Amino acid sequence: MQRANTESPSILIIGTGFGGLGMAIQLKRAGYHNIILLEKAGRVGGTWRDNTYPGAACDVQSHFYSYSFEPKHDWSRKFGLQSEILGYMEHCVEKYGLGEHIRFNSEVAEAEFDQRLNRWNVTLTSGETLTSRILITATGQLNQPAWPNIEGLDQFQGRMFHSARWDHDYDLTGKKVAVIGTGASAIQFVPEVAKQANTLNLFQRSAAWVLPKPDRPFKPWEQWLFSKLPVWDRLYRYLIYWKNETRALAFTRFNGLLEIFARQARKEAQKRVTDPEKLRKIIPDYQIGCKRILISNDWYPAINQSNVNLVTDAIREVAPDGVVTADGSHYPADAIILATGFRASEFLSPITITGRNGRNLNQAWEDGAVAFKGITVSGFPNMFMLYGPNTNLAHNSILYMLESQFHYVLDCLKALDKYPGAAMDVREDRQERFSQVVQTGLEGTVWDTGCTSWYLDENGKNTVNWPGFTFTYRFATRHVETADYQFLNPAN
Ligand code: N01
């Protein structure tokens, strides 16, 4: 049943990535129209807008990287390219009339809950304040580039940029390039940069486990089938889902199964990397899966190129004209590209969020980010997080998790309908119990085998990953138990 405009609670959504856009679509479909999406940039897309480095693509199959309620049938390849994914997101904005709800160049600085009125006051960096009954955060986990803490970094006289802020005005052709980091971003752009650069010194602190990418363009008849036979499209998605889902078993329960993939990765490296010294360095020495497993067909061939030098000595400092390693070796560089990842476990920081009784979110999370079902945080009524703590996946599409969250948030709004003017606040004991279940579930998983990764916060706690199947998460978010919440009247 559609809601009348007048009775719609005011809703502010921070962010226009897959989370914010999908939530807004589902809200509109459910009859909520009093929605504003605040976007810090001048374009939608979140991480798919920000990461424009050469070779940027998704490592989840394209058919499972679109909303289930808005399938895209004409993907050009099995794994979508950044531009195609961004195009799909812009198509969704257009089709669902989200444009009129989005305020671009509106970066949120603070959000404060006013318990006298049960309203959120959201202040932008411009100083303007907006007010709403509901606050939905959709800022993602991988939105803040991590700059490494390396001595002399600010003294570098050449060009330096982070992979998530690619400097397209700088031509790398014929240049001496240093790349720091060998994660998912680096393995995609290094093969492209290696084609252009005179020399590429790749600074590897830990080797990555890299498997072949089963990618290829779709043939026109395949695209035709997907678009003409929706049932075939659905079946294809279904098959991808279950294929990916079986991997959760290996990540969380039977790490030994992953050895099959380790063997495959080693074999692939041995086939592609002919320089024995490079081959020795490129094979990881930690449990496969502990860091994200990467997929690429051009990573090993790029490493094998004679203009690519794999440096595994620790970086001592950055000099004005290059990088210096612990043994004193100097690697001259015209440009340094930082492929050093994101500050994932900081979640909503740097936004200052203040809940009931002046409670600050960063302080509440001093021992690590925690949220009930990854969505609601005790003391922060009527605030709902998308892609919040412990809802990241290493084995399947995040869009599936997001859609579970959209459903749960809508159910929360329905629950709120029964308490006019109230704000719902998750009970602390329920949040604590949920967190214990998640943390117990994370024990003995592959992420708990001793490596460092962006899954772990500064205390070594995994506040990022969901420890199991995505269908168990969907089951957990299928409806709101009102007993999990207190419904607070204004000034309560
Ligand atoms: O970042 P990362 P990313 N000195 O954190 C190294 C998603 N994603 O941007 O491993 C030297 O994985 C660090 O070394 P170590 C995906 O979920 C998806 O590559 O800590 N090195 C590591 O090698 C992914 O997992 C896609 O020892 C330093 C690298 O920098 C996530 O984003 C594409 C250093 C950081 O790797 C993050 O990927 C891209 C230092 N001081 C991203 N500090 C696809 O869908 C850090 N490092 C394909």
C-alpha cells in the first residue's frame, strides 16, 4: 500500500553509492517521498565514482552486481568494468526519479540527535543544518583512502596520488613510477601502468594470493537471451549466488578447502613468472583467504615484464626524488602511486555523530565498531546504517547484504508507524548479544589466522566481516522484533 505524502517521515540519507541509491528506491516504492540524499561529491556512485584508476573493475560477477529489483541484462562482460557499473547506477537514478532528491556537494560534518524533539540535526561542512526524523547512513566502508605513515612522504617533489583519487591529468608514459601496495586496487592498475611506464618499482609488503579471473565478454546472443528470457537471467543469477555462497564454508569453517585455490594460484604464478627471484617473492607465505583473495589474468604477466621491479625490502623513507628502502637502496621516481587501501574500520568517521545524552559514536566505538545486525546502534535512535559493522563479505555480492538491510530498515519504519513521534533505539543488551554471536562466529575463520588486513581494526578486532552465509543474514533481517527496541517519546 502506498503512503500519503503528508504522513511520510522526513528521511535524510548520507551517500549515493549502491547503499544510498537502493535504499531511496525502495523507500520511494514503499511510498516514502520525503527523502533527501546528501552527496559530498558532484556525482552519484560512491566508490564506483571515486575509483577511476586504469583497469578498475569488479571482482563479483556482473549479473550479481546489480539490484535484484533492477536487473541489467546487457552487461558487456562477465565481470563489470567501473564505467559500466557507474553507468548502471546513473540509469537507476534516472529511472526511479532520484535526481530531485539528491543534493550534491553537500558533505556532512555533524549529525546530532535532539531528544527533546526526536529529530536529527545534520550539519553540512558549509554550515547549513537540515533536520529529519530518520537518518540513514550509506557512506560505505571503503570511502576514505588510507595514506601510509612513511617518513618523508610529504617531501616528495614528483607527482603523488592515491589509487582512489587517480590523477588523470598526469601522463605516466615513459616515467619512473613507484607503486606502494599490492592489494585489489594495485593488481588491477599495475598491468595498465606497466604498459606505459619506463620503469615500475612495485613495493610489496605482503604478497597477494591471486587466482585466474574467469572473465570474458558476453556474446551478443547471450545478451539477447538475458534480455528476452528473464527467467534465464534469474536462473543465471541464482547459479552465481549459490556458487559464490559455497565459498563461505571454506572461509568460515573449512579453511583447508582453500588449499585447492592456493595450489591453483601457485601453479599460475609458476606458469607466468619466469624470473625465479620474482617468483619466489610473489608467492604469499600466509593462509590463503586471510586477506582478500584477488582475481586477475594480467597480474603475473605484468610482474614478469622486464620494466617491472618487485621490491620486497621494507620502505625506510620517501626522499624528494624517490623511495629508499631499509638497506639504503634508492629507487628514483617521477611519480608515486599509493595503493595503500582504505580506513575501513573507521566507518562513519570523520562525521561527528552525537546520539542520546550527548553520546559520541566514536567514543561508543572505542573498543571497535558494533551495531545490531550491522544496522542500528544503541543510543543513536532512528539512525540506520547500511553496510555497517560486520556486514562485509569476502565471498559474495555486497548488494545482496544491502538488499537485506533495505528490507529491515523499511520494516523499522513500519514499526515506527505504530508509535507516532517516537524514536526507536536498539536495546544495549540485544546489541551486545548480537555482537558476541558475530565475534564468536569469527573465531576460527580464515580471517583469524594471523595476517594483517583491512578487516581488522587497530585493536585487531574484525569489525568488518559477516561470519557466514548471506542467507543467514537475510533470515536475521527478515523482520523487526519490536522487543529488541525501546520506543522513546520526545524528551525521554
Ligand atoms: O587496499 P588493501 P585495496 N607500506 O588494503 C599495502 C575492495 N576493492 O585498495 O598487505 C607498504 O587491500 C598493504 O600491504 P599489507 C576490495 O574489497 C575491490 O587494494 O598490509 N605497503 C596492501 O598490499 C579490497 O579488498 C576491487 O602488508 C603498505 C596494500 O597496501 C579493498 O577494496 C578493486 C603500507 C593495501 O591493500 C581494498 O583494496 C579494488 C605501507 N605503509 C578494491 N600500507 C574489486 O572489486 C599499506 N600497504 C576488484
